[in-house]
Amino acid sequence: MTVRPKRSHRAARFAIALMASVVVTPHLIDPASAWDIVYDPSNYGQNVLQAARALEQINNQITSLQNEAQMLINQARDLTSLSHSSLQQIQQSVQRTQQLLGQAQSLAFDVGQIDQAFQQRYGNIPLSASDADLVAGARSRWQTTVGGLQDALRVQAGVVGNVDANNAEMATLVGQSQGATGALQAAQAGNQLLALQSQQLSDLIAVMSANGRAAALSEAERATAAEQGREQRRRFLTPGAGYQPGNARMFSN
């Protein structure tokens, strides 16, 4: 019966010791050691890789913005208009040539007038015309031919007068084209050069037209003069209508 009390004392001591250990243990733990950072190499490498990728994306975005800015600058240059215009000078040259063509003497560059003139003054000579009418018609045709030759020379002189102005304008346009800052300026300079070339071609056409008019009038006068000569010879050889001999005295009594 004496063994039971010993076991009860031992159990009581163990319980007291266990309770003491539970109470004392929190005071034995170091607070600093409870907040230690654990180093994870794998997690650190992933973070560095993510940061590098983010930096690369930022660099790509900066490069893209720089390219877009340069593109806008280039577009602005391409859309810059040419400050020089040769339109007024070209129009003045064309107007001078047109004015000379419009001053054609006697027979203008008009289809209706040409047809009417050839019906009245050129072609067949009317058999009923008097000698005075034949002479007047021949003189009128001669004056028209001379006027056509003078008109051709005046047109040639006017075109030659345009040469110096055209050469100066061409040099200016070539300089503008070579110094163009963008596509629009280069295109506008090229278009003005084409316009200047067209004006020079129109001058050439005007000269050819004036020369052709003068040559045609000369040939028409020659053909009509030949026809008139045949008519006058026919009249001269016609009995009773030509030369009538008469008595002539050199000295009077």
C-alpha cells in the first residue's frame, strides 16, 4: 500500500516540471532570430530575370518612340512646300508669244478668215475682172505675203527674247530641286521644270506656225500670180482685145 503514494509524487513533479518548461520557453527564444530573412537563390534569379526583361521592354519602347518621332520629322520635311514659283514668269512668256501671234497682219491664224481670203484673193482669177482689179489684187496679195514674213520675224524675235529669262529660271529651279528638304519640294521643282519645258515647246510651235504661215502665203501668192499671168497673156493674145498698132510720128511738120 506504500507504493501508490510514491507514484503520485513522481507524477506531480513531472507535471510541475512540464508546466515550468512551457512557461519559461518563450523567454528563452531570441526575438531577433524570429525575423531572420531566408535567402533563396532560385527566387533571386527569377526576380533579376524579370527586372532585366522589364528594362528591355522599356528600352524597346524608347526606341520605338524615337523612330516615330523621326518619322514625323521626315513627314514634316516631305510635306514642306517649295517657296519659289515660276508660274508668273512662264505665264508672261506665253502671253508675249500669244500677243505676237495675235498681231498677225492681214490674215490672222483663223480658219474662217483663211478660207474667206483664199476664196476672194487666191485661187482662180475671175475672167470678168478688169486690169485695174487684177493689179489691185496682186498688190494686196503681195502685201499679205510681206506682212506674213514680217510676222514670222517678229515671233522669232520674241521667242529669242524669252531664252534669257527661261535660262535664268531653269537655273533657279535646278538649284531649288537640288536643295530640296523633302519629297514635296523636289516634286514641285520638277513640275515647274516641266512647265518651263512646255512653255519652250509652245514657243517652238509658235515659231514653226509663223514660218509656215509666211511660206504658205508666199506659195499662194506665187500660184495666184501664175494664174493671173496666164489670164493677162490670154487677154493680150485675144484678137481685138490685145495690142492695137497705130501710126506714130517722130517729127511733126
